[in-house]
Amino acid sequence: MKLGIIGATGAVGKVFLDLLPKSKLNVSELRLTASERSIGKKIKYNNTDYIIQENSEDFYVGLDYVFSSASAEVSKKAAEKSKKHNAIMIDDSSEFRMNEDVPLVVPEINSESLKSHNGVVAIPNCTTTPLAMILDAVRSEYNLKRVIVDTYQAVSGTGNLAIKELLDQTKHYLDNGTISDKKNVYSHNIGLNLIPHVESPLDNLYTKEEMKMLYETRKILSDPELKISATCVRVPVIRCHSESINIEFDKPPNINQISKILNQYNGITVLDDIKNDLYPTPLFGEGKHDIFIGRLRNDISNENAINLWVVSDNLIKGAALNAIQILEVFEKIG
């Protein structure tokens, strides 16, 4: 496989390169590109130095696949170049997710959709993936009626500059005992704070991030009528997104059966014993491939519903690992 990576110096790009040697992929040639300020810099991969190339036409010549973890604008231009040179692009941006001719793929759910594409495959939003996997698992025994989800999203989802802003603001408080007024990435301080505002608001007063969770989950599960309401919150955590999910079914669920279903689903691990302080946290989930579920319980206000807590590494299963798994499926199906 001849593989190109766009955004190789970003948070997701770095994780992709960390995971690649441990994957089932046989990469015979690797090319890396990033923003203009990174061109000419070196990245060490498998004890070899790779120079960050310019994102020009020459970058795409002869490639089989391209993984893009960049802005929607960059990915749109990259898709044109990839198609021109007959390379399949796996895209981590929001540019193509809702296009009818672009598969939106979580391999555990809908890998068969990779057999039909137009040169581009999209990866879901990093909060959508764990939600979709959980819903796919439980719908094997229960009909989904309604979903309410609140997310607690790490700053790494915004990028390396957001991580720096969180650390700088936190350090400022520890050093000075006051809240820093220096903000570059977020509209409010993220250090020692929560921001109930991820991406821009829409006319219905939901944000783009919240509506992504609705539309993307419907597409992945092929369930266009599924009812989902989301509230997305940015939290002072470096890595791993968490979600509190309420799922309503058309009949009373058996909580033990659901726990078993979830634990048997590929890519999900249940850690659920609150009496012994056993449940996933962002620090626990960091660097791990699975999504982790805890606080599983019946909804005392609705006999047909359950509540659960989920933690997932947004840079791994929420992005880089999902892309690698897609490439592994492509290798398998030829």
C-alpha cells in the first residue's frame, strides 16, 4: 500500500502514525504533508526520517490511499486531487459526511458500505462514533425510540493550540491565583471552566456539533427517523470525550441483558461497579482502543429507558484508529 497522510503534524495525524506500525497494513511507501509552516520539517516514523512535503499534485501521484485530518476546505481540495490520481481518500473532516455518494463508516457497524464509494470515505465526528456503536449494539434486541445525549469533550478535539491554551490558563491560575484573560482558541476560558458551546449555533439554537450527532448517527445506522437530542460541552480535559446517554426503547429493558450485549460487542468494554468505584474516566481511557461504558442503570423516571456513561479516546477510535480499520477493510476486500 502506498499511503499519504494530510495533517501529519496535527493531533490526529500524530496518533495515526503511532498506530500504523501496530496495524495489519503493509505500507510500502509513506508520504506526509501538513500546513505550509511545517513543510520541510522531519518526522521520525519506524526509525526513518520523513520530510513534510508540500500538498501539491506531485504528492498524490501513485498513491493508493490518502488519509486526511485537516480542515473541510483542505479536504475538499485534497479529494479533487486524490480522485484525479485514482487514490481513495479517507477523510476526517466534516466536508463529505452527509454527501449521499460518500459512505460514512464505523467498521464495526457498516463496513459493507465501503464496497460502494466515489473515491471518498468519511469518518464520523468523534462524539458520534461511540454513540452509534452503543445504539447498534442494543438495537439487536430492542427497538430504539429516543436518545438524549450530553457530551463532555476534551480540548484535543479542537487541536494542539487548544491543548496549549488549557495548559497555559491552568498554569496561570496555579502560579497567580487568578483566572487568565488570555483567550485565543475559545470564546471563554477553558481552564477550570466548562463551555456549553461546541461549534457555531444554528437557527434552531442547537450547535453544528449537536446536529452532527443527530444526522451522522441516522446515516450510519440507516435509521432516518431516529430521534436524538444532544448537548455538547467543552471541558478542561486534554484527551478523551465522555458522554452521558439516555436511551428509550419501546418496551422495558433488561439491564443485565443490555450489559452483556454491550460487553460482547466488538470494540466495547463494560466497566460497571459503582460500589467499588469502577467506571471509566478520561484519564483511564486515554491511549486505549475500545470505548468504555459504566454507570449502566435503569431510568427511574421512565420504565422503558436506560442511562449509561461512556468514555472514548477521541484521537484513537474517534479518528485515527477508525481510519486505519477502514484501510484494513479495503486491504481485505481488495
